[in-house]
Amino acid sequence: MTPLPEPMDVALRAWAVPEKRRKNGSGKKRRHRPKALVVFDTETELGGSQDLIVGAYRYVRVEWKASKPTLRCAEEGLFHPDDLFARDPEQLARIRDYAARAAADVDQSQRDANRTLQVLSRHEFCERMLWGACWRNRATLAGFNLGFDISRLRLSWHEGRGLYNGAFVLRLWEWEQKDHRYRPNVIARRLDNKRTLLAWSGVRDAPDDGDEHTSGDDHFLDLRTLLFALTNQAHSLESGSAVFGLGYQKREVALGSLSEELLDYVREDVAATSELAGAALREFHRHPVPLSADRAYSSPAIGTAYFRRIGIRPPLERAEISDAQLAQSMGAFYGPRVEVRVRHVPVPVSLVDFASQYSNVARLSGLWPLLTCDRILAVEATDDVRKVLNGSS
């Protein structure tokens, strides 16, 4: 009996007509400079649902001189699960006793600097820092691997539907186990292990403070993502600090259970994250591009912003090509997969690769005129292509 051939995966490219054409050819995209950061980190149980044990935060003001930010901490604190008093009052007493003995690491130049290390419940932290400072007063929420830490604050979650299809909806506030009409949810859309897009959902009844809140006011700064965009490498908090010569080393501590050492540990992580935020923002703002640090999701994003800066518009803004022609060109694309069908046999392997492949291929293919021209037209060239495929000149 003749064996059946192995199945072959086939992928086709298609042109999906966007609902709205983006008009962003002016190169004058507004660049956001945060006036304040809420930097936080969480410690969780090991395994299982990794529920919150304790968290630490800093409220940091950002002073700008030209393109150089200086960060000054005005408040530092700890936060704990909402039910900790009912579930384990001794642990709550340990946190409060620690805060009473420890000094808050704040900048004394800030007139309203709070020298007391704050102790808040999860709900109080969300109300004071996420709702008050971030949503209402436009502070930037910052952290390292921010998507994980903000998910530790959720009361519940569900998969997004409609506009949020493919994302996770995190409820930080609830009313009768439903969305809170006066508070937003967090929308988390994971791109890969380095990038998660975060945004506030709409508020059904927003406060009438005379200042409308739009998606442009959503600022979530994941330093892990920003470092990836700046260096094109994945970093931990320690290795990221080393990039800027900050020399942060995590202390040895038993994770997964509350202790005084764990409280020191989480506070030190937040301090290091704040210091790294200042260094990364200073490095990012050396690039004179119309891009905000919290929107820099990759190195190509910075490169694209440079294109906008020098007046190079995206090709589709200059293309006098119909959607049908775009669909034909996308459908004609063929990207073969190269493979060697040798299995279960050790063979010598040589790594043949190089960096910056897209830019090198673009240069060798002579694509620069296509990027800088005024117009892009579709030209009928069926006969010419047939001649090339038939091997005739």
C-alpha cells in the first residue's frame, strides 16, 4: 500500500482593506513627555494562580530640562490584598510594623514629599494611584514586565469581545461582579514574550472634570519593552540596569511567603525600576523622533519614526493603487521555507545568519527610491514578467 504523502502547511497572504485609512503623513505626531510616573512591582505566591502577597510602589515626578528627564520620588508605599485583615491579621500587622520602622525613600526637595512609608490595600492603591494619579491626572503607569504585575491586581478577568476581541479584560474594580460604571478596566493584548499592549477601557460614567479622557491619554510604560526597542535584545531588570551602568543586583530572598526580607526585596526592585526608567527615558529622548517612549514596541518602530521625522511617508499614503491591485500583489507573494529532511541523525550544523536583514535586503534590492518617491503607480508588466520566467531577455 502506497503511504500517504506528508501534509504540507500552506499559508496565503491577503490584503485586508482597513476600515479607516490612517492619515499620518505630516510627520508632526505629538511626542509624550510624562510629568509623573507610578512605578510598582508585586510579589506573588509560587505556582498556582500566583496571587498577590505584597506590592510596592513609588510616585515619581519627572522634571524635564530640554530632552533630559530627572526623576524625583514624592511618595513610597506598600500594598497588600484586600482580604488580608480577615484572612491573616498577623501578616498585615507585620507589614504595618515594618512600615512604621522604615523610612520612605523620597526626595526631600519635593515640598509635599511624604516621609512616611504608606500601607494601602489593593483597592486603596488602585483608587489612589491608578484611578487618581494615572487615569485622572495622566501619570504614566510604569513597571518591568508590566503586564504580569498589573494582572496581579485584577479582581477578575474575561476574554475580550467585539472591539477587544483577542485581548484579556482585567477588572480592577467591580460592582456586583460586573464592570464598574465609574471605573475603567485594563485591556491587555499580548503580542509576544516581550510586548503586551495595555490600555484603559472606556468609563460608562466618567467624572465631569472638564477634561475629556481619550485613548491618547493612556500611558503604560513597560521598561522591558522599551529596553527591547532600544537594544533589540531581551533583558531582565538586572541586565537592563547593567546596560546603563546602574549595577543593580537582586538580593537572595525566599520568595512566595511574606517576610521582612521580601519587603526589602520588593522595595529595592521598585527603586531599581525607577532608576532604570530615568536612564531609559534619557536614552530614548536622545532620538529626535515623533514617538513616545510608551509607544516604542520594537527597534523598527524607532526606525519608522525616523522616517516620519525626515518626511518619508508610508508607501500606502503615496500609492495610487486600488485595493484589488494590492490584493493581487499580496496573493502573488511566495516565501518558500527551506528545510532539510534529516531526522533522528546527528549532523554538523553551521549557523549562517546576519543582523539587520531587512535593511540589507532593502539596500541590495535598490528599494530606497521606492521609499522616497512622490508617487507609486501600478504598471501592467505581464508580458515582461513572462519573458523573465521563460528565460528570455
